[in-house]
Amino acid sequence: MRTIGLAAKHTDEALAFAARVAADLRARGHAVLFDDDTGRAVGDGHPTHPKSELGRNADLLITMGGDGTLLSIARHAPDHVPIIGVNMGTLGFLTEIRVEEFPDVLDRVLEGNYFVEPRVTFSVSVTGPKHDSARRYRVLNDAAINKSALARIIEMRVNVAGLFVSTFRGDGLIVSTPTGSTAYNLSAGGPIIYPTMGAVLITPICPHMLTNRPIVLPDELDIEISLATPDAQNIYLTLDGQEGFEIGDSDRVCVRKSEERVLLVQSPDKNYFDVLRNKLKWGEG
């Protein structure tokens, strides 16, 4: 692994840690790249790239921060580049490597002695008069349709594999990957899905009908969502909680499984259930 890309949350702790890691890697003979924002904050003259291009120019990616920092890099990364997520944030379901175990994990990765867990991503497209139908948005966690604080209840028509499922009325709808099941989906009352399962979750947000419950489906099925609310305004599509835009009643949101995966380097000292117990405080009285 010749070239290593680094991205850090903009806190003093994470940026100082990134600077130390960069110095160590350079001393070992590796080339180091920062994303543009981290590079400006660290300011030591390393080459930089936009977050969307960092993974295309690196053999290994390391993020220092929380899940948001990892998502900002991983959702654009090629599916052959492994990612080490160092937890310097708060919850951290994706960034499971602790700071104290990072040096050992890094040594293992550089020696080729490590395991990765491939995570499915979804491809999201929007068709409508104001959108480029050729554009695809890649998500690792979820695509969510939400109303603004002043918008009335949204009515959304959902089709799966070309078949009509139902019209949902409520504050919105989340389409989540198994990885994203512990993100917005969990807050909205959706189930936790093992991250390597071939599944997609459709979770209503504050449904008007209490019988509208989350649905778990095979991830090979395409999902299409349209707004049935006439003259819909102030309704937004949000992708991984990091970018979004307004959609209207003439738009169609299509979510399908992407051919590209994200490779997350696994901690040698814990498994997924260890992470759940720790993060969700299971077993604590």
C-alpha cells in the first residue's frame, strides 16, 4: 500500500491525531494524501483531493472521527480500497477501531494481515423535470424523504419491483441498507439488520396509520417512491444525511442495489455484537 488517504473530523484532537499518523506514515515511506478540508486544517503541505476523489487516488483510506466522517469518504470510495475508521466521535457504529488499538490495526493492514467486511451500497436516482436522470447518488446508510418543519403530512406512493405496495402518509420515509439499520432507521423504530445481509429496509417516519410498519425486503428488488401530495413543497430527499435537495410531486426516486461495495477493516478484538452491546448499552441495568 503505497499511497494512504487521511480524513479527520474538524476537532483539535482528531486533526492532531491525523498529523501524527501522517508523519508516521511518511517516515515509513508511504505517500500521504488528505482530503481538502483536512489538508487546509492540518496545513503541512501534503497533497489534497476533494472527498469525492480521495479514494480514487489512494490504496488505503483512514478516517478519524465519527460515522459522519467515514460516510463522507466511504460513499465515494472505490470498492477495492479498504477503509480504517478510527472512532474519535460519539456513537460510532461504523468507526469501530478505538484510538488505542489503531497502531496495531494499522501494522496488520500494512503487513497484509487483516480482514475486511464488505458492505452493500445503494444507487439512488431521481427523475423529474428539474433533475438529471443520468445522475446516480451512492449511499452507504440510507436515502430519506422528509418534510420541513412547516410542511403538512406527506403522502408517498411506493412500488417494489414494479408492484404497488402502498401509499404511506406521515412525516417521511427511509430506505436503508443493513449498514444503515443502526442509523436513522433505528431512531425511527426500524429493526437492526446484520450488516452483511442481502436486505433493504423501508421504514415510515411517524406514520399517520399505526399499521404502517417497517418492511424488510431482498436487496435485489428496485424501489420507486413518488409523492402523491398535490403541489408538494418543502419536501426533501437526503442521502446519508450529508447531501440533499427538494423534490416535488412530478419526481420519482428510485433506489437499487449498487454493484460497488465498501470495504471496512475489522477490529481483531471485537465483533458486530460487541459493538451493539457497547453502543446501545445492552445488559446495563
